[in-house]
Amino acid sequence: MRTKRLAIVLATMLAAGCGGAAETPAETPAAAPATSAAAGPVSLTYWTWAPNMDKIVEVWNQANPDIKVTVSKQAGGDDAAAKFLTAAKAGNAPDLVQAEYQHLPSFIAADAVADIAAETAAVKPEFSDGLWGLVTLGTGSVYAIPQDSGPMMLYYRKDLFEKYGISVPKTWDEYAEAARTVHKADPKVYLGSFSSKDPGWFAGLAQQAGAQWWSISGDAWKVGINDAATTKVADFWGGLVQEGVIDDMPYFTPEWNKALNDGTQLSWPSAVWGPGVLESNAPKGKGKWAIAPLPQWNAGENFSGFWGGSSTAVSAGSKHRAAAIKFATWLNTDPQGLDLLVKEAFVYPAAGKGQAALGTPPAYFADSQPDFWQQAATIGATARGFTFGPNVGVTYNAYKDAFDKALQDKTAFSGSVTTMQDKTVADMQKSGFTLAQ
């Protein structure tokens, strides 16, 4: 029964960012040894959706004629993850794959990616504990090298905050009061919106509150999506929506874009990649938006969460493991690789020294926040760790369905969190995972 095998592979999985060492269980299959590059040129295939990766790879290929990397452009998202798992099962997976953090556990459960702990120990200090935790997924195993990250922060219209006489909220209670003030002053204006279509956004806010949706207890999975932290976040937003002081327009819709652009939506709890969205969808706001840390649940705290981000993983079936790890390490930790990721792929690098090298702010923020990258790096270092489970897709779909229904029926959002929990557990039981009681 695959339940036992999966439990063995993942038995030491802990919440991302937690410390402490543990021995790998004796039953865990040994990772394939890192072999020296074979005589003659080695050819690697890299599945990725990052823009201009072919240009970045060309720089590598010119400097490393014995390790040629070929880019295979993918669509990204859930479809890309499913395609990789299918290829791995068929034995024709690429040597390297760009893996979103939430998909790594499903790759691990399918034995589709290699444990590269021994070869990556030297680069661990390049990353924050929270980010490294997203790829270690256990105290003794490392399954990828972080590539980019999405620490969350509060985007807000400086000019409109001044117009309505509100300060940047330092706590969520202050955010709620600001929402009431703004909407009372002008019923057409909202401080923000709750999106029932963006589970990654909600997951990041739950992380900030201290949630841990998945963990391992002994040889079994423990699912806690309906924990106190997540329920608190859900009830907070549900209360504001029912009160009518926060909108419920999903993000990235034409209506939401219009609200950003015309100044009837004053803030957006989002991730570091937000400038691109604002520049495209709210051109009238250029030079008027700024960023600040997310409001905190308790005064004096300083936590954030992640919305998005990806890593570079090596396929378990790669015949050129050592060469693949060498390229992945260069891409995500070497100054040249990091510089190219920023300038050509337009990503926010996961490595600390890549973040430190960012100088010129995004053009959209050049006038309103010239220290954008410095602020982003400071905020990013506060992102709490988080463990994703092997069936994130089921959980995320349950989020959309449950919160859509709660909005339609005007019911408490905490019920939606319970639905997410129940559907996630039911799917894991059906798939043969052992669950802790």
C-alpha cells in the first residue's frame, strides 16, 4: 500500500522554517549518488515558464560548453505541475523543472524529484529560514533550490490615504477602522477587497497569522486547515464584507482593475510582484502607490507570508544529476545568474544577495517609493514558514467553491474553512494517505 511508502518518504517533514535536526528513517530509500559529469558534453532539459530563460541559459552555455542546457517553455501553474508528474511517471521527465513551492510535496510523494541535500548544504545560508523551509520539507532532505519568492506587503494609495485622513494601518484592527472611515466618507470607495478566487492570497495571510495547514505527526499527515489562525483570518474578512465596508470583487477582473485605476480601491494586500500588476491595470496611479508591512494581528509583531514563488528542482530520473545541480546552483545563487534572473526574467530573487543587489525601483514606484526594493527585502525576511501538502489543488478548489457560496449565501466565512478542511481530508483518505487523528 502506497500509504506506508509515502509516510516513509515524508516522515520527517516539519513546518517550513523550523529548526532542529533529525536522522533520515532507515527505511527511506537512499538518494541516487551525485555522479561526476560524464565524459564529453552533457545535455540537460529545463522546463520553465520564466520569461527570457533561453537568454539566461545561453549565457550559461557559452561559459560551460560541457553542460548544455536546453529550455522547454511551459505554461506554468497547475497544468505544468500535472504535466511534469505525468512525464515523471512515464520515465521521460526533464532534468530540471521550475517548481512552485506548493507543488513540491506532490512531486516528492510521487518520487519525481531528487533529494539534493548534500549538494546544496553550502548555499543554504543564501536564503531566509522561511524560504529554505519551503524546499527542504523536512529536516534531512532538500528537494529544490529557491528561485524567486512572493513575500506579502500592503500596497496603498498615498494620496488617497491623505485625502481620507487615514494612516497606514499597523494592525488589522486599524485596517478595519480605516475601512469604515473611508467607506463612510464615500460609499463608492473601499479600502480593499476580499477575493474568493485567489486561494494563494488567503494562504499567505493565514501564514502571516501563524497557520500550518499540513504537518507530519509520526508516520502520518496532520491536516489543520481549520486551525485557529486560519479561522481568525476568515472571520476577519467575512465580518468586513458582511458589514459592507470591504468589497468582494475578485482580483484581476476588469471591475477590480477599474477600481484600482480610478481610485475607488485604496489598498491591496499583495506580494512583491505587485508592481507589474499595478502598472498594467492601474496606469493612472503611477507615482501614487507605496508599500508597507502587512498589518499585524498583535501590536509590535512583525510577520508576513508568501503568495507565489518557485524553485528549481532536479528530476529523480535525471541521468546527469551533478550537472543539473551545478546549473541550478549557478542560476539561483551566482551573482551573474541572479543578475540575469532580475533583468531578463523579471523575478524577485529568493537569494538574499540577489535582493540586496536590486537598486533602481520599479518604474511605477520611482517617484513614490525610491527605496522599494530595500523595503521589500526587509519585509520578505519576516515571512513565516509554511508546509504545503500533497493535494494543494483540492484545497485551493475547495476554497474557491466554499467562499463563493459563503458570499452568495451571506454565511460566516469560518464555515468555508471547515469545508476546505473536510474536502482536503476526504481526498487524502481516498488517495491512501495515513492521517493523524
